[in-house]
Amino acid sequence: MILIADGGSTKCDWILLDDSGEIVFKTRTEGLNPAVFEKSLLEKRVRANAELTEHSKTIEAVHFYGAGCGTAKPAAMLKKVFEDFFVNATDVVVREDMVAAVYAATTEPGIVCILGTGSNSCYYDGDDIHMAVDSLGYILMDEASGNYFGKRLIRDYYYKRMPPEVAGEFEKRFNLSSDSIKENLYKKENPNTYLASFAEFIFTSERNGYFYKIITEGIQEFVETRVLCFPEAQNVPVHFIGSIAHFSEDIIRAAVWPYHLTVGNIVRRPIDGIIDYYRNDVIKKKPNKV
């Protein structure tokens, strides 16, 4: 049996497939970003899941695709967590979330973008992934991500740029005291996840001019910095992965139009596309293209 996971900083989706490609179970844990979280927390979050614990000794392979796994040290740390927990797994692979995004989006050349808690992009040439910019995380980059919009909301609220009626609803939904915000940002773990938690306010409230403006500005900045950096951008489809992309499809299409870009697939949950990839190209022993 092979256990597949698509993980970010906020949550991680897991699917166990048997040898014929049938789903044994689907489950979810809290986020497992090894570039952000300590090893002890990663271990705790894996062990807290009942389905993973129940099958921990029978799983033969673990393939994890996640945020924070694009560099060697954090990826190796997370791999060790899995090797210690899934004691009989002889095939443990930890790769960056861009790989899973490609699997979910396309088998043909294209630009693939992630808009989730964080954001990223790559060019897939049909065989290999090419990154134009190293991701420096939520403090310096992550345009149009959950933490990007969370920061924008908090700043606008404090600078009184948020419309009064929106600010009133924002106050009802969150603890906006300066002491609470500073404690969560500078003293507690996972400030990127904390910031991203505010972004749901935009996407679970009725769309208004203020929300439209800040989503448009974020998407525009992402397109300019993370899509147009690829010379191939005007010649191939641009695919988008993640909940923010799903809820912003109309704004994405409007943002790319002036640049003559073609929007490809918009996939809310990449794990579903990953299942198809594994059934077709891994379990049936077809060549791995990425």
C-alpha cells in the first residue's frame, strides 16, 4: 500500500491506495511544513491522527509533497519523522509541493501556480520542473497567498483603510487587540498560518468592492512577479492550484487578460489530481515524468 500526502502549513491531505489503486482511506492532519515547524511538532501532528496510527505498520511506501520541502535540510528532517513512524515503509519520498501541483494540473508544458497559505510558481516543460525564483517565504514573498491577504486585512484595519461596515464584521470574527496580534506574530509558533487564518474572512463573506480591490491587487502582483518571470508564459497555459485560486477565478482571468496569458486548469484540491497520476503512472508502472 502507498500513502500519498499533499501538505501545506495549515493542513495536510492524506490518501492511502492499495495495490490496485483503490482508496483505503482519506484523512487530514494539521500542516506539516518542515521549514516552519520543529521536528517535535511534526511528530506530534502525525501521531495524533487515528487512521495513520492504525496503519503505521502496514504502509509500504510514503510519498509526501509539501510546502517547505524544496531544500535538503527540512525535507530530510520530515523524511526522518516518517521513517520513524511508518516503521515498515521501505520507500519514503519527501518532495516540494510544486511537484504535486504539476501532477494535479497538467501533463503538458505550462506554468503551474500555487495560491494557498503560501504561494509559488514553476514552469513545467513536459518532463522537468523549472523554478525562476527561489521562494523566501511569507515575510518577503508569497504574493496573493493566505498570509499575504491576512497581513493586508490587519494593516488596513489598523490604518483605518477598511470600510466601517467591513471593519465591524471583522471585529466580530477575530480578536484584533494589538497585544493578541503581536503575541501570535512574534511569540507563538506558526505566524504564517496565523496570518492566513484572517484571509478566510475575504472568501467566506459576501463579495464587495473592498474585497474585490485587495484580491485584484494581490493577484496582479503575483502575475507580475511569479508568472511573467517565465519567458514561456505567453506561449503555454497558466494553471492555478489552491482554494484562493478557486474562489478568485474571475479575478485571475481579468488579471491575466492584459498580458495575453491563457488560463488553464484551476484546481481547488490537488490531492484528487494526484490520485489519478498515481493510478495511471505509478501503480501501473509507467515512467515518472517529474
